[in-house]
Amino acid sequence: MEKVLVLGSINIDFVSFVSRYPHPGETLVSNDFGIFQGGKGANQAIALAKLDVPTLMLGKVGKDVLSDFARSSLQESGVDITGISTSQKSSTGSASIWVNAQGQNSIVIYPGANGEVDEDFIIQHEKFFDDASWLLTQFEVPLKSILLALKLAKKHGLKTVMDPAPVKKINNNDIWGLVDYLLPNEIELKELTHTEDVLKGIHILKSRGVKEIIVKLGKQGAVYENEGKLLSFPAVPVEQVVDTTGAGDCFAAGFLHGMIQWGDIPRAIKIGNLTASYSIQKKGAAISFPKKSEIDWKKLE
């Protein structure tokens, strides 16, 4: 099967489960607490590996106890970690997360070593682009590094997938012409295009050079523009939403798995929705992602 390089963040998540979000100055007692593997890059790498997709992670961790947790959880999930290096200056990235009774989350991220994934790091790891077929990246590492990685991906003939989260202002529009598949959610699409009209937003990004755009709509599923029309793909119903943390990352992995297996965007979106439906029914991000063998593939029909 085609190999995926995942360039992105590696974090450890500190998650508090609360009945509601606290008001400024208020102290709440949480219902539960967990420490989980996180970071959009690591999440997506683990989700891919659990779907039996050969995956190599490119990123940085700190010289601390959290780095052992990060490396081992990636490796145990089947991710190749030879592309991970250790910072001598910064600690491993982390995230403080509140999850409310409806399963929605609020997140504060400390980048740590992720901020050191610089252009020199990308150049030093160019050899990994040789035998890969796809590059998957997000916005939790420096944009200059992402741009260089996308250029190297095109140099080596890789197809590119970008999850533009957390959304950032893009001053260099050269980045868009290097993206084959963009996976924003509704908020990110609005921030990138300054319009609330999804179809108009898609057309704006395509005019900048993006090849294909799939917009994630949470519990509404996802939409995709084809020949001027917006095609909707409803979310897979679940009995209870427990924690939505990492659901978008799980969707990205499911979508990419579908593209590798079938090369068909509508089918890949359905696989993304199906895969994400499993993640929202458990606590945590990467720990909640399904293995390929755990998915009821009949639901695609």
C-alpha cells in the first residue's frame, strides 16, 4: 500500500471532562481527567496506522518525560517514528482541553518543540520523501516549513493533503497551488475566505490554486463541490457523543485511506465520516480512533 508522510505536531493532551465550561474566575470540579496522546500530526498518523496505512511521522518532541509517552504511543499504534527528532531547548508540546457534557471541547495549545520543526528540519528529512506517495500536514508547525515540505512533495511526486487547523492568516499564496486536497471545517473555511457561503468559499480557494476541497461540518457530515454543485455526505449516526476531540483528524485519516484504496473522492468522504463516527464515542483523541478491523464497513453501502 502507498506510504504516507505526516508532517505535524506531537502533543500530550491533558483533558478535563466538565459539566460545563467555567466562567472567568470560577473554579469547577471535573467529572474525569485523562492524559492522552495528541497533536494534530500525531493524531492523524496514529489514525492512519490503525487503518493499516504505512505511515511515517515527521516532527519533534522535547527532552522530557512526555517525549517517551509520545514516542511509545505512536510506535505502539504502528507509526514509523524514525522521522521524529528531539529538541535540546523546548519541552514536548502539550494541550489543555476541556470537554463539556455535550462532548464539545475547548483547547489551549503550548507548541513547545513543534515550533522548532523548521526548514532545516525539513531539509534534513528529505530522504523520507523518496519512497512515499502522500504528504499529510496541518497548521501546528511553522508555515515556512509546511511550504518547503509541500515543494519537496511535488519535487518527489507526492500527492498532498492539508488540514488547515488551527487556522492561520496565509500571507504567501504560493502554498495553495501545492495542495491537492484541502480539508477545512466550516469555521476555517470562513476564516480563509472571509465568506459564510460554503460554495463561494470553495470557489475562492480553488481560484488560489487548491485542486479539491472537502469541508467538514461536524454533526452535519461533510460537503464537496463537483461541477459547480455542492454534494452533501451526512454524518454517520451514533447513540451518544462522548468526546469530539480528534474527530477531524480521524476524518482526515479515513478520507486519505479511502483515496489510497479507491481514488474516489465521494467514497473517501464516506469513509472519513464512518471512521470519525467511532472516535466521538470514546474519550480522548488518538486512543479513541478505530482499528480497521473494528469498523463495520457495511455501513458504507
